[in-house]
Amino acid sequence: MKLKVTLLLLLLMSIQLLIAQTTPSQSMDDFIEQKGNGFEVAYEKKDVEGYNALLSEYLMIYEKLSADDKKQYSHWLSNIYYNLSCIYSISNDKKSAITSLKKAIDAGYNDYGRVQLDSDLDNIRKEKDFVALNSKLKLTGDYLFILKTAKNYNDSNNGFPKFEYQSMSNPNLVTIRKELKLDSIAGTGSEISRILNLMNWLHYLIPHDGRHANPAIKNALNMITVCKKEGRGLNCRGLATVLNECYLSLGIKSRFITCLPKDTADPDCHVINMVYSNDLNKWIWIDPTMNAYVMNERGELLGIEEVRERLINGKPLILNPDANWNRQETQNKQYYLEHYMAKNLYRLECPIISEYDTETPNDDKVVKYAQLLSIDDQNNYIEGSKAKSKKKVVHKTRNPKIFWAKPAN
């Protein structure tokens, strides 16, 4: 009998220990996995009672999180409150709708474009409190408006390092070219057709997956091999890295560009490629995640610098009609360029040396980057300054001529 009691006590102690080891963040992950879809179901049914019950559960866990964890899950909270505002608005409970929208904005909701177009909010759109909230939201969420405040650069030059492009004769690039049969994929057509063929090939070969980190070894062959073996995709940075090495292996100069928002606390950014066309004598915009390129009103291909300038000055932009996300969502100019990319064209960053295996970690490796900032950038970076970390040095400039310099012949 004593042995049984001792075992029972040990079992109870083990259970208590397991409960104690369950952290608030783990509890939140469990809640999202098990009940997260319930919010969408309640929204579709316009079930206010059911939606609020889920919200109460969420908040009980959320309030126990650390300050850092709250930041991680605040995106969920802001969207929960936003959708609740929509339910109340449709139900014509205007006061609760506006209260929920305010809570969404206070939690970090900043999708100004969605608020302007969402018919769910039409019942409250003329309300005085809604107008005030919308005006507040414009300052943080109207990305085209924000981008226009970052239009000014200067021409100073403080010995900024020159961009370099690895030769196609590099053994690693030669291997990529042969192993992936890139000559066949690119085809024998014009230079532009070869550039677009490679983008289109990669877009349909590897899906975009923004939920998982890229493989530790970050070169084209390894990342493609891992994706095929594990049935997974790459995030936008991984896709642009793979495509960059493919272009270099064919002797096409290119860089992968991290497009960043004004808000340095915003973790969302987008990575695309700038590819140099000798035939056009210019850089062109290539986005393997969205299978996208951009043209002017005459159908001429544009580069990132030109797209940014045209967004700021309201000039015509045309997105290729087959631009899409994972063959599931067609992209359009209004969302992709005027909203998403307008947010992420405030700051721009790329490696100074475009080469094989750029971002694979190595104990002795320090990668040098260039970052282009406007005069109006409130981050107050000093021309020629360097942001240093153990593995990264960022050279900052406000001179677009340096950042968009054409490759040397």
C-alpha cells in the first residue's frame, strides 16, 4: 500500500511539473492551433457571442505573456479586434464596432487600405469617431502617403564601397548552371526572355513559404534539394537568393534587394531581385515570389528605382497579368504595388558583393551590405555611417546614384 501511495504522489508531482513547464507562449500556440480557426467560423456566421467567447480565452492567455511575447502575438490580437469590429458593424451595433476598431488600432492594426475598401465597415464610415480613427490610421497605415515623405535624397559620396558581381566562371556557379540545366531553362531567345524564363521557372518550382525559416545552408543547389526532399518552400529571401545565384551563373548581373518599411519594429519586409539588362541598359524589377515584373504605360520594363519614383509621383504602372502568389492569389497593381510594396520601398538594402552562398553562416564570415535611405528618414542615419554586428556591416547612403550604380563592364 505504501508503494502505491508513493507512486501516486510521484505521478501527481510529475503532472504538476509538466503544468508548471507549460509557458504562456506555449499555451498561446496551443490555443491558436486548436481554436484559431474558430474566429473565422464565428466571423462567417456573424456569431458575436461565440466570437467574444474565443476572444476572452485569447485575452486570458495573452495577458500572461511577457512584453516580448505580446509583441509577437499582437498581430493576431489586432486582427481579432478588427474582424470583431466588422461583425458589430454589419449587425449595426455602431458603438461596439468603433470601440473594437479602436482596440484593433491600439493593438497595432495598420492596414489603412483594407479599412478604406472593406464593405463590412460601411455602416460606421460616416460616424464622427470612425472618421477620427481613420485619420489617425492614415499616418501609420497609408503606405503610399508615407512613401511620399521619403522622396528626397542627396548626392554626397564618402568613399562608399563599390558593388561587385561574382564571375560566372566561379566553380560553384558553374556547378549550379550545369546541375540545374539553366541554359535549357533560360532558352535561346532574347536576354529579357531568358531573365523572365528563369523567374517563371523558379516561381513554379519552389512555392513561397513565409512560415518557416530557410535551410541553414543558403545556396541555390542546397535550398532546392532540401525543398524537394522535405516537400517545403522558401520565404521571399530564399527565393530571391536562389534566383540571384542562377542569374550570376549565366553571367547576368543581379542583386537580391531587401525592401523595408519605415517602421524599424515592423518585421514584415519583402525581398526581390534587381537584374541588369544589357539590352535595355538598365536594372529591371524581378520578383520570384509573385512571378512579377513592372512596366510603364508603353509596356517598357522598369527597375525598382523607377517603380518607387512612379509610386511617389503618381505615374502609371502596369503589373504583368500573370503575377500571382503560389498559383492561388492573382496579384493586382492596387494591392501589390500601391499598398504592399509602397510600405516596403521606404528603405532598401542589399549585399555589396553579389555571390554564391552569401548568407550561409560561417564563424569567420562578415557580410557587407548597402542601405539606401532618404533625407527625410526619421531614423537619422548619418551619411557614410556603418551599422555593425558580429556577422554584418551595413554601409548607409542617401545617394541613389551609388546604390543603383550600373555594373562595370
